[in-house]
Amino acid sequence: RAPRGSPPDGGWGWMIVAGCFLVTICTRAVTRCISIFFVEFQTYFGQDYARTAWIHSIADCATMLCAPLGSLISNHVSCQVGIMLGGLLASTGLILSSFATSLEHLYLSLGVLTGLGFALCYSPAIAMVGKYFNRRKALAYGIAMSGSGIGTFILAPVVQLLIEQFSWRGALLILGGFVLNLCVCGALMRPIALKEDRKTAPEFLEQDYVADALKQDLKQMSSCSPLIKAWSRECLCYCSWKEYDFLLMPGFMVLAVSVLFMAYGCSPLFVYLVPYALTVGVSHHQAAFLMSILGVIDIVGNITFGWLTDRRCLKKYRHFCYLFAVGMDGLCCLFLPVLQNFPLLVPFSFTFGYFDGAYVTLIPVVTADVVGTSSLSSALGVVYFLHAIPYLVSPPVAGWLVDTTGSYTASFLLCGFSMIFSSMLLCFARVAKKIKKRRLQSLTSDANTKEHIWTNGAIAYSVAGELDQKDVEFLAAETNSYSNR
């Protein structure tokens, strides 16, 4: 049984995992399936690749750009309220998209409104899993994040069938009803109080008293004296800053830059895999099946990597497992332009899907290892926020390259090199950190050894009667001064 105030590593935590699993189905899987509408939108509105790709880009960008807003509502109002509100907004956006008369209409409804709804749901649900689990955190995240793969596996052929039966408008309307399940997921997110959460309170106040005192002061703000009002505002500002003090951590800065390049590389493939498959002679159903394969293998990557990195032998190497997975996805993108038929594209979907599931599972785990559990919700909001600009820019840039060059080669090569650079950046930063740590340990060891020699020598001479007490005190002072230097 876990100590009071510690993550329970089970119990209601498995319901939180189930809720997060459904959230990832309704957000990330639905976003991936927008690529199946790509050809339909392009044909219906008569637009080029770049302009049509903005729909998926804006949806992904809004989801990540507004992730800190989801964390803010979760931290200061309620995770349940945030996810339910997000479900209503996302459903409304999909339903309004079914009545679209132009691409600009889809930019606003399917892009901005639906993406905003997904943002309010995604990062708070993921952060809740981290609050309920510690020892089995990677496994819990593996199960929760596998919803993206399972959802893609199921929804990809279903969406293709819905388009054939009810046109793209009917398919979007049905997806709008399906996304309302986010409101049910929100109801499962029961809050939990952890010992780490109390550390964000000002140190000059009693920890158990701070929360109640702040609540009482806020309720009685109208009747309080100006001094009390100023004290309350100061405490709130202090707590708000403590939520984001991880932004100055060198480890988080490196992770943030790495995430920018990783997000740029991974986004275009989900937009252009189906159109690319169609251009090399693959049928519509086979192209949708490639997305299904990618989705189901994504699940295997989620769960197996989560389970493996929870093992004692790999637990301290989670960082390297993450960058290895990102690098392997980059290599897959580099080889994609030479895969010109369905039998060759199937192994690609297997490989890319597996490592995509692997690193997606480890993003919150690596973030928690860098910033700690108490700042996880805010840190995940920032990490997913950093996905926004690459998600917005990369698909249209890839589409522009396709329109300009007449092939997908340049687009996929750019994606591959971007992900490999992300992996190498993290690797070099990790190696540099280890070298610096060993050097500091070596200097500390040398200082301790010399201090030991000086002290023992002074005592020995004192015992022999060759030094008086003043000499011993002088040598001790010199030793302390040396160790401080």
C-alpha cells in the first residue's frame, strides 16, 4: 500500500488510464483520420496540396498551441471541467465542418474550434496518469497512449466506409457525435492530492494551512483589508511562478529544442501517407489499410516500450530509449521515397508505427524525469505547446515541396533529417551532462582527499608535539579555504 499522499500505482488509477485511453482515441486518432479526408477536400474544393494541408496543420497546431490553456484550467478549476468543455467544443467544430462551403470555413471549424477542444482534453488527461502512477508509470502511459493506435486502426477503415456511404459531410457529422464521448472521459478524472503538490506553496507558510488560507482569502476578498488582498495576490503570483520555474532548467531547454525538430518531422507523414500511396498505384482501401497497420503497430510500440522501460535494467536509460525511437522514425522517413508499391509500404507502416508509439509513450515519462511530478501538468502543456508551430508549418511546407518538385522525395527527406537531428541533439546533451558530472565528481574527490591529508597531517604533528594549537587551527582554516575554492 502506498503512503498517504503518494501515487497509488493502481486502484482508481486504472480508471484514469481508461479515461486517458479514450481521450487519445477521440483526439489524436480523429486528428490522424483527417488525412483520409484530404483527397475528398482537394477534389471537392479544387485546391492544391499546400492549401488543403492547412486544415490538418491548423487542427494539430491549435491542439498543441492551446495545451497550456488546458493545463491552466486543469490546475486552477478542474480537470473534469476542462475535459468536458473540450469535448463540447471539439464536437461542435466537427458538426459545423459538415456544413462547410469553403476551405476557409474548414480552417475555422475543423482546424481552430476542434483543435481548441482537443487541447483542453489532451494534456490534462495525460498529466492525471502521471499523478496516479510512479513505479509503473511507463506501463500506465503505454496503455493510455495506445488509444491513439487502436483508434487509428479502427477509425481509418470506418471513416473510409462512412465517406463512401454518406459522403465526407456525413462522415464528419458522425465523428462529431463520437467525439462527445470526451465528456464521459472527463467524468472519470477524479482529482488526487500528492505530497509533491504542496511544495509549490510559499516556504514561509505552513504547508497544511496554505491551501485553506488561500481559499478563505479569495472567498472573502471583498471584505478583506488592502494588506490581506496584497498578501493573497503575492501568494498566488508565487504559486503561479513555481508552476513554471522548470522553464529555466537546462535539461528542459534542451528537451524543448529537440521537441521542435521532432514535431516538424513526424507531422507530414500522417497527412501525406495516404495521398503518397495513391500516387504510386495503391487503391483507396489499401491506402486506408496502411493507416490501420500504422495504428495497430503503434499500440504494440506503446505497450511494449512502456513495459520494457519500467524494467530495472532499462529504467535509468529511458532517455536513450526515447531518442533511439525518434531516430529510427527519422530513418524510416528517409527510406520512404524508394517504396513504390503496397508490399513495400506495409513494412514501412509496421516500423514507423512501432517507433512512433514508443517515443509518444516516453514523452511524458521523460518530461517527468526532467521536471518532476509536481510540475508535470504545466510542463506537458509547454511541451505540447512547442509542437504547435512545427505542426502548423510542416504539412504546408511539405505540400509546397510536392507542388514545386512534383514528387514527395524532398518532403520525406526533410522530415527524416529533422527527426534524426532531434535525436542527435538530445544524445549530445546527455553525453555532455555525464562528462560534466564525472568531472565534478573527480574534482570533489580530489578536494576531499587533500582535505583528509591536510587534516590528518595536522593532527599527527600536533600529537607529536611539533605543532601547537594555533598551528593546527591555521592548517584547518587553510584546508577549509582550499576545499571552498
